[in-house]
Amino acid sequence: MSHFPIANQSKELVGNILDLFISKKATSKILLDKNGVIGDKFYAKDEDRSVLISTIESYQIAQDNHIELAYGLLGENILMDYNPYHLTIGRQIQIGEVILEINQTGTLCKSLTKIDNKLPKLLKDDRGIFAKVIKAGEIKYRDRVYIL
């Protein structure tokens, strides 16, 4: 798949942004450039893992297993009401003016054991996905999510 957005590319509305985070702190908007989320502790550390996207369903899995989590504790930058975990590597999504490209499934995070020892295994395939920034810009709370 192309690493650059195609002019007049079709898009499908799939969801909305529920919350945004910079280093686990909730915010009403985030600014992104090719290095990731500006101000985040992982900014400019790894271009291919610069943005972590999670779904509300990850938190529901934890809750269904009697683990209460506040939003943001999975380390995500973007929390949405759409589950993007099935998207293939190279697939692009648009949120607000930003275009992101999926490039890695989420990895197990050992720090999740500080919350509950069962959490890393429960969310092994459901913690989130990593994306890199293709088109920089701003994402705001309640922006719509499109699959390109």
C-alpha cells in the first residue's frame, strides 16, 4: 500500500474519537507530525510506533474480567469507538486532518502487570495498534474516524 495519501481517495466513516492522551494525560486535542504526538514521552523515539490507537472494546474486555481501568492506562494516544485491530498493516485511516498508516499490532506491555497480573495476557491481541503519521495535523475530541 502507498505511503502517501492518494488524491480523491474514497473513505468510509467508521467511528468517533472518544478520548485523546499525551503520556497518559487526557486532552481535548493532540498535534501530530512525522515523529508522532507532539509532547508525548514517546515523541521522536520510533517513527513506526509513534501513535498508539486503542478501542473502547479493550477496556470492556478488562471490565468483563473484573479489572477496572481508567481510560488512558493502556498507554494509548487515541481512544475510539471503532475497533481497528483487524486492519492490515499498510491500511490508512483519517482522523480530522491527520492520516495515519497502520504498521504494527500492539505489543504486550509489562507495565500492565502493575495494574493486574492477568491484564497483559487478557489484552495480548486487544491492547491496540501502532500507526505512523502520513499527514500531520490536529486531532480533536469527537473527530470522526474514516478508513481510506
